[in-house]
Amino acid sequence: MTTNNHRVAVIGGGMTGLAAAWALQKARKQMPIEYELIEASAQLGGKIQTDVTEGFVIERGPDSYLARKESMTRLAREVGLEGELVRNDTGQAYILKDDQLYPIPGGAIMGIPTEIGPFIRSRLFSSIGKLRAAQDLVIPSFTHENEDVSLGYFFRKRLGDEVVDQLIEPLLSGIYAGDLDTLSLQATFPQFQQLEAKYGSLIRGIKASKGKQSQSQVGKKQGMFLTFRRGLQSFIETIEQHLDEKAIRKKTEVRFCEREGKRYRLTFNDGTVQTYDHVILTTPPYVTGRLLEPYVDVDYMREMKATTVATVAMAFKSEDLHIPYEGTGFVVPRKSRYEITACTWTHKKWRHTTPEGHALVRCYVGKPGSESIVHETDEAIVEQVQKDLDQIMTVKREPLFYKVTRWKKAMPQYEVGHRYKLEKVRQELKKAMPGIILAGAGFDGIGLPDCIDQGEAAVATVLEEIL
Ligand code: FAD
């Protein structure tokens, strides 16, 4: 490219990078800019990978997104894929305790009880555990506005250890694959801190905000998640089709990023070099840190932990699998002896994924401090998963096929102080490397809509700086 246009590089073609590229493509109509989307691997999508096999739609990474976070639905509409969206079937979800599944008490939101009846009746907790949780109603708020504490500290102090270990921890770990006692409250669920401050109790606060929501959704009990009929990868492919083919560079890894006056020189794996005015980095923090190392203190980015997990999808004939529970799946407390951390009965939660007469089960293995199973062979992982499942349901015959997908250092851990430390990095970056922008799952939210928000916000910053 040899124009005088403002040149923007987007590094990383995952959800964040694609959202940024699409925003730049739209902006290009009004402004003299050019962009390039640079992706190390042979395909776009990053953590999003769908495998369509023998009529099954199998998600190897994420399987859906939270419907109330609207940016993903909006983006689907913009690329003409809204009609392909599917909402999950609702059903009972369970917690595994002592080789048995216990229903998550009705009304629990992220594990926080908001209805007294189902909570009192639940056999998941002892009477002492229930009484301790009720103290949330009388314990005054204890965190200060700008104070960050761990999720574990916050919830344990408000609701007690039992509710945290049996319910909140397995539910939240399902999202972050992290250790509740080190994860940052402010970087993950700041709304809980705000509710505590406003209502002096989590139970009262969540009940109040739930009340407001249900007034506007009377009678509509519907699933909270959305995905695409042909899988999340179909969304990635559709966005790709909307981008300028010449602006996408796959199998191109950025090796170095150097400042050259007011511009940035990127060196790629094939030894070639290109210069840009702005660079949006959507790579995982350890890669981003490596690229920026000569210019800013990147210790935080390099040290940030990320959990390694694997997903194991197994397809069965219906008659070969007996699940003695009605529902959509279960999660497993971290302290249990099981290797699986969660299991979705996908054919029940997402009916479109499974052909008639079949069943599809998807499990997770790998948790902080116990990730070694992920490095075993596929066969060993599947054997262990089946051993765990045998305690809960009857697997009469071997699966028709299975898919094991390892995700190494894939779930970034926002530990206490994350926001503050990240802000420091950004301030330093602004001075030493203006025009370099950080975005993506390692920074301001790991959910797919959060990644889209970050990609779009990065482009908004570029446009502001150009004007
Ligand atoms: P990535 O998808 O990691 O993309 C980064 C890209 O950068 C990659 O494609 C990589 O190849 C590329 N790259 C790296 N280094 C370089 C380099 N030097 N040069 C060029 N390119 C480079 N979220 C949900 O909302 N719902 C879910 O159900 C859900 N489930 C999940 C299940 C699993 C197993 C995992 C791992 C995550 C899940 N998440 C879920 C989280 C969500 O999938 C991720 O946070 C999100 O996809 C990350 O997108 P990203 O673009 O920020 O990063």
C-alpha cells in the first residue's frame, strides 16, 4: 500500500480483532483510512471453532453468548445473520455433590439466593449453611468504592463458605475457569459491589434488580443465551465475507513492533516489514507483553495467569445413554475428586446441534492448580471423563465419536488489582507508544460480546485520534 491514508493494523483475528476490522471497514467509507487484519493461524475466529460432523454441530470452544449483552446480536444483524440466531432451551441445571446431582435452587442468580422457599428446601446446604447465608441481610456493606477484593473474600464474608463452595464457586468457575479466592471482584462482577453498597445486602440488591427486569418481561421464561444455528464459526465466516479480502492476512505472525517516529514498524514471521499509524493489539497478554517489552514495563502482562482447559464432546445414539435427570447439565465444585468441571447435555440445551435419535454431551476438564489432565492423550482424557460420567449417568456403549480440544493458557485470570494494574500499563503506553491500543479477552472482559465491545471501542479511539 502506498497511499497517504491513515494505516491501521489489527493484530489477531479472534472475535475482538474481527469486530475491530468490521468497524474499520465501515469507517473507511467516510474517512481516509486503510486497515489490515493480521492473524497468525490459517483461519480467523481465534477461540471460536465449530466442527460440523455427521449432522452434529459441535463447538470446540465457546458455545454461545449472553443474550442481554447486545453487541453480538447487533453485529449479527449488521452482517445479515440475525435470522440464524437460536436461543437455548431452558431446563434445570444441577450441582454435583457426593456423586449425586442437586438442582440449583430456583431464583439463585449466579448462585446468590433470591427466593427463600427453594433455598430453604434445597438439600445442597446444611441448616447452618443456610442460616449463615441469611446473614447477608444484616451484615453491613464492607467494601469501599474503589477497593478491589477477591470474589471469594467478598462472597464468603457475605454468604458464608458453604454457599460459596457448593454453588457460587462452580457456577462462576464455569465462566472464568479461575480461583474465586484470587479473582478480582471489580474486574469480573463490579455490579455485585454496587448492589452491596446500595442495598447493604446482595440478596436484597439482586432481588430488587430482578424485580425491575421481570416487570418488563412478564410471563416470558426464556433462555439467557444465544448462538447460531450452524455454529459460532458461521458468524466468523460471515463477518470475514463482509471484510475486504485484500485487507486480511492469515498465517502471518507479528514478531516485533518497533516505534519509528510517530509510526509503528511491524516485522512478520516471513521477515517482511510494514509500517502503520495505529496498531490495535488483540493478542493474549503474554504475546502483547512480548511485543511491547522494549518500550513499557510489561511485567504485569507477562505474569498474568491463564488457565488451561479442554473441552470433550461425545456423540451417542440416544439408546446408549441414560440420563436419570431432567435438565440441561451440571457443574462440579472445584474441591470435588472429579476431573470434569462442567457437563452440558447439549442435545437438551441446544436441540439444533444434534440429529434425531442421538445425544451430545460436552464436558470441561482442567482447573487452576489441576491442569495436568489436559496434557494427557485424547484417549486418556475421554477415559477419565467417562469414568466421571459413569457415577452420574449410564453410558451403555462407547460414543459414536468424540472430539477433544485443548485450550492452553486460554482463560485469562483477572486477579485482584487487575483494573488498576492495567490502567497503569495503558498510561505508560500512551506516553511511550501513542497509537498502540490494547483490546481483547485478556483485558476488559472475556465474554464474546465484551470482546466485540473492546474491538469497537479500540476503533473509536483510533477515529478520535485521527480527527
Ligand atoms: P482470541 O480468540 O484468543 O484471538 C486472538 C488471536 O490472535 C488468535 O486467533 C491468535 O491466533 C492470534 N495471534 C496470537 N499471536 C499473534 C501474533 N503474534 N500475530 C498475529 N496473530 C496472533 N465466551 C462466551 O461469551 N461464551 C462462551 O460460551 C465461552 N466459552 C468459552 C469456552 C472456552 C473453551 C474458551 C477458551 C473460551 C470461552 N469463552 C466464552 C471466552 C471467549 O471465547 C474468548 O474470550 C474470546 O473468544 C476471545 O477472543 P479474542 O479475540 O479476544 O482472543
